Amino acid sequence: MSQPKTWSDRFESALHPAIARFNASIGFDIELIEYDLTGSIAHAKMLGHTGIIELQEVKQLIEGLEQIRREFRAGQFNPGVDAEDVHFAVERRLTELVGDAGKKLHTARSRNDQVGTDIRLYLRDKIEEIRGQLRQFQTVLLDLAHEHIETPIPGYTHLQRAQPLSLAHHLLAYFHMAQRDWERLGEIYARTNCSPLGSGALAGTTFPIDRHYSAEELGFSSIYANSLDGVSDRDFAIEFLCAASLIMVHLSRLSEETILWASKEFSFISLKDSCATGSSIMPQKKNPDVPELVRGKTGRVFGHLQALLVLMKGLPLAYNKDLQEDKEAIFDGVKTVRACVEAMTILLGEGIEFRCDRLNSAVNEDFSNATDVADYLAAKGVPFREAYNLVGKVVKTSLAAGKLLKDLTLEEWQQIHPAFEEDIYRAIAPQQVIAARNSYGGTGFDRVRQALEEAKALLQ
């Protein structure tokens, strides 16, 4: 059985049922219905404002569109494949409600500029929601950092012990990543907040519309200056998925560290029951499922970005049906990022506990204070490169002897170089190693306290 037509009498027969299903987007673009209704109301008001339709008809259209909104929210409006897409579904139901006036809503508008408007309205809202979530994530990071200013943690390069850090300093690194994410989304919001409504199918319209009026009704800060660009541009969506991918990169890096920290080999954190799961056959296990899922879902968002880039790269102007494929990538990208930011916020705030005893012992069991020995000699006038080579030899002989630097006697130190004095032991103590690094952006405790105040000011 063929499906009813949703277009003009240019066609003598309807689509094959399988092609109708293949062609339809109603299964996913129903996500845009609230935005479609809002955009249609603004368009109707503009048509009345310019005298293209009667004000009484505008009133009927708005009442009908708000009735559809109520029906949808009550679960009473559930269009099927025969509607093809959310735009036609709304128009068809509107005509059922208000009669011939409903057929006038599409005057001076194409589905091309209509869907472009809907997507921008949707993404504009979602960007603001994600920015709000990032602020919550940053707040949790700050709270944790305040608790652990003087808690040491081994710092790594190449996943090898490098220098000890303030745990707060480590957490603030992720705070600043999230700050860039927040700022980046704000910049993308500005480019998303541009109205294509009134561009028509590709060439504008013969009707005396007022694009600035409808844009102002919808809260857009500008309008597209070129109708071809207005209906075919998806730069803003690609930019959003790029920003979403970077958010996921940052969450995934933190996830990887959390997974390592929770392992027996590190034991830097304990997982609380509220954010961990067990094994089906190994009763002793507590698994870090939250960060593992975030790490896994990162590739999913990357895939959406790649898909949209490939989708756009060969499209001639203006609108092409290929662009129907942008929505699922955008929708799932939004949902995935929101779920991951929320999960990681809960994990940090409620699901882990740092094992301060283990962290304190960890920074006392390696040679991550070796640079401070070289700095000590350099401060006493020994050229740094000479000091660097001397300390390298000391580490080598200490490893052979099964000793740490703190275990060397003063006599052994002075055999290495006469500049060493009793104060070498204080200089290489992990807490002092951390405290001494008070350069701007460094891990010194005093510097970290200032950094926390600066971070707090960013949130305000």
C-alpha cells in the first residue's frame, strides 16, 4: 500500500512504502517539535506584522500551535511515518485544528530555512545547558581542591614519576580545561545565534517579509546575509561537535587517571559503592564503570564530528537531503556529553575518596626530588648542566645500592660535591619540593591558594 503524498500535485503517485520509511525523519526530528512550534509562532507573527496575512488568522495560528504544544506535552500528539517529518506533522495537525488558516503558515517559508531555524534554536538551548553543567563540574573540582591543597600526589611525565605536586594543583588543571570548554561553547553560541528564517528554499522570497522582526521574536542576535548560506550552513553544528569532542577529551583524560588511581598498583583513591559496580563472578572486585564508560563514549562523540565533516565536505549549494543526517549526530552528541559531564561530576563529588596516607607514602618512595638536588647545587653557584649530570650519577649509584636520596648520609653528599650541607635534607623533602615551586602557575602551596581564589573568581 502506498503512502499519502506530502508534497504537490506535480506527483501522480505516492512513495513506495519502504522508500517512505527510508525518507522519513519523524522518528528522530520529533526532538525539535517545541522549537518548530516556537519558530512557527514567530513566523506567523511576522506574517501578520507585515500584512501578508490577516491578524485574525495570526491569532488562530498561534492558538492552534499552542494547542499542539499542549497535546505533545500530554503525550497526545504522536505523528507516524506518514507525516514524513516534524514540520509537516505540525502543519497537518494545525490545519485540522484551525482549517484553511493553517495552510497559510508556510507562506514565505521553506522547510529548508525552517529546519535550519529549529536546529539553531535547539542547539542554542543545549549549549547553555551544557555550560551550566560545566560550571557544576568546575565547582566540584574547586571543592575537592580546597580540601587537598597540601595533599601531595606524584606528578608524571611519560607515565614515569617526575616531580611531586599538590593534589589541588592537579585538580585545577582539569578546572582550567573545563573553563576553556565553557568559553569555547560561549563563542559557538554567538555563531549559532544567527537566524536563517526568511531565506526560503535557497533564494529568499517575493513576499515583503521582515526577517529582523522574526529574528528578534526568537532572540537571535543577527540574521544570515546570504540566503544560500542561510539554508546550507552547518558550520555551527560542526563547531559544536568539535567543542563537544574536546569536552570528552578532557573527561576521558580524567577518566583514565581515575581508573589508574583506583587500581591496586596505584591505590590513590577508593571507589564508593554509589559509583562503582561489582563482578559477576569475582566477589572481591569493585569496578570503575563510570570513568570507563566516559572513556568509551568519547569515541562516539568523535564519530559524530567526523560524520558531519564528511557529510558536508562535498555538498554543492544549497540544501541537499544529505543534511537530514545532521540531526541524529547533533542530538546524540548533546545527550552523550550531558550524560558524561553529569556522571563525572557525581563521581568526583560523591563517588571517590583520596587515600591521603597512600599519597603521602607514594611521594617518599622515588627519585622525583632529583631535580631539586640539581636546583640546590645551581643555587650555590654550580652550573646547572654540571649539577644535572652529577645528580644523574647519584641516582644511578643510589639505585644500585637500593637507596633513595633521602637515605644518603651528609658525608656521602659531600663526597659528591662539597657544596652540600645539612639543609639538603629539607630541600629534598617532598612537602618542601612542592612548596618551593611558587612561580606563577606552579604547584607551590601558596601559589595554589592564590590559584584557587582566581578560579573562584572565574566562576563568579
